[in-house]
Amino acid sequence: MKRFLVTLLALVVLAGGVVAAQPRATITGAGASFPFPLYTLWFAEYNKLTGVEVNYQSIGSGGGIRQVTERTVEFGGTDAILNAEQKQKVAPNYLLHIPTAIGGAVATYNLPELRGGEVLRFTPDLLVDIFLGKIRAWNDARIRAVNPGVNLPDRPIVIVHRSDGSGTTFIWTDYLSKVSEEWRTRVGRGTSVNWPTGLGGRGNEGVTAIVRQTPGAIGYVEFIYAKANNLPAGLVRNKSGNFVGATLEAMALAANLPNLPADMEVMVTDTDHPNGYPLTAFTWVLVYRDQSYGARTREQAQRLVDLLWWIIGPAQAFNARLEYARIEGAALEKTRALLNQITFELQPLRPSRNF
């Protein structure tokens, strides 16, 4: 999957033999690789519609949080909620968490011995003990017990995890911390953790590449990365005892809930919905509530606001194409309310376009 890097070149116009350069209308962002395939599609479509170029670098949620707090980009992409220390860095201003899509982190693996169409099932305790290094072979009795009839090989398990600051890691470890007291106290949750074992890959792209090249490997990635590379995505048993995959319906059921908080700073992993996928999460863009913070102009702020309203409106129609669920229902109404909080020099900023 090719990276979408928008080139920031001057528009050269010849007039009367004089070369004049005019800057293109651009928006800069960086961060999570979890939504990068979707953002690639979105921003290409937005450029065709408006002429505005969105330069988004897939550097991981940790990098996105760092760059937006340092004000080197106009928005940060993240799958992790800012902690108190990160919020304090931008006080008294405030970074809004604007949900853009719903995705699923999946357990993806490389087992050549499996017959075509066979998909492994995982219980929460299996995922915990595999990533703690307690279960070391694919034909372990506990894996076989929840996968009857599957030809599980006597092959060592190779753990693959993220090596960079990662929102996908935050989703994965948030879930494991909810289902296991041992994981919560021994490893915990975060964009970076001290892994008990395994190989590190940079970005969802890096983890996918290692799993694909390593028979016996298991890692966690956003679902589209597994699908695009013809890797399986395991089913996970939810709270109701149902083994569920990262389908659009299962992710929407897990995330689009009526009791979401007004600030949308919420992790929906380990959902209570009986048909929900338990490793579902929102992905957000981080934007300053008051856009005059830093060196932004009103024109730049207006471009960003227009993009955000397009993202939660017409852009949602593209989500299903890349296996992301839509923001809708109560989640959409609360997201609109957040966008209405954005100001410039404390004056409200409303969209200037009707998409």
C-alpha cells in the first residue's frame, strides 16, 4: 500500500515573462498509522473536490501527539486519549478529540499449515498469555481447545509488536488490561509498554511485514492491514461469550453507543454489546479548540474546520470501502457538538462550504 505524501510545491505561473510562485492551499497533519489507509483515500478525494492538499505523515500516534503539542502540524492523528501530562503541555488551550472513524485491532498470524478459509478463535486469556510469552507453541492444548478440528502445527509462536509510540498498541493493551489483572499490573496500557517478549515493527506497516515474512508469527494491526496483505484476522470471544470478527457491523455495534461522553474521550474496547467486536476503537484527530494558538492564521483555521466538517459528513461514505465503520447516531451528534466549539481568537468558526 503506497504512502500518500502530498508534495508542497509552489504553483508557477508565467506572466509577461516573469515567473511568479503562489503557495498551494495546504493542511498539515501527522500521527496514527491505524487510519492511514482511510486518510489516504479521504485526502485524495478532498483535494479533487476543493484543491486543498492535506499532507498527512503516518508516524504513529505518539509522533502525532508530539507534533501537535509542539505545534509543528495543524492536526495530530491518534488512537490514544491524551493523558494529564500531555494535556498540561498545551494548557490553558485545549486539544479536542474529534472522532473520524471506527476501526478494529486484530490478531493476525502466519500459519502456512492451516487450510484455506480456516480462521483461528482466541479467548481473552489466550491473547494475554500468548503476548506474555506463557503460551509458546501453536499446538498448545489451550489453543486447540477453542479451535477444535483445526490442524495446529507444532511450531513456535513468534510475537510481533510495535516498536514506536502507537495508538494501535494503546488499543491492544487497553483491552488486555481490562480483561487481565496480571496484564494490567505487569505490563499496563499505553502507546509504548515494556513488552515481555517479541519482535518490534515500526507502524502497522512494519508489524504486518514481519508477520507476513515469519511463519509462526502473531501480531496486532488495524484490520485493513491484515486484509490488504492477505493475512487472517482472528475471531475474539467477547463478554457475552460470542466469537466475533472485526466486521463493519460488529465494530459499529461496539462503538456507536448512546452513553458516550460529551468530549468523546472514551475507549470502547471490551464492549458490553453481545454482537460487538471487543477490540474496536475510535480514531481521532487532535485539534486546538482555539485555532489562534500558535502561528495559525484565520484562513488556515478555516481550511482545517472545513476539512473536519467534510470528514464527519460526506467522507464517511468512503469508510466501508476500507473496512472502517462510520461515525453515526449519538457519536455523530456529539462529534458535531465538538466541532462547534472550535474558535479563532475566541470567535466561533463555522464551515464556509456546503458539501
